[in-house]
Amino acid sequence: MSEKGIYKVTPDVLVNFVIGGVSMFVMCWIYFDFVGNAKPKDNKPATIVIWWLA
């Protein structure tokens, strides 16, 4: 984009930008979904309560 300028960008660049943004969103969603559903490593009551509230 630095060579072409913002006014000369073709639609394929926009499509690549959208596909890249959606794929990053999906990868982050999958990662944080698995991390959020992980079991806590210790069995202290405070950890269980915080995990449950999160």
C-alpha cells in the first residue's frame, strides 16, 4: 500500500484484508475458547471461584 497509495488500491487487496482479519478473529476465538474452558491447575477454592466466574 505504501507504493500504490491508498487511493489506488484494487478490490483484491480489500478482499485479502477482510479474509486476513476474519481468519485472525477465528484463530483468536478458537484459542481463547480452549484456554477459557481449560481446567485450573490447582484446586484452591479461590481459584475455582475465579475460574467459575470468568
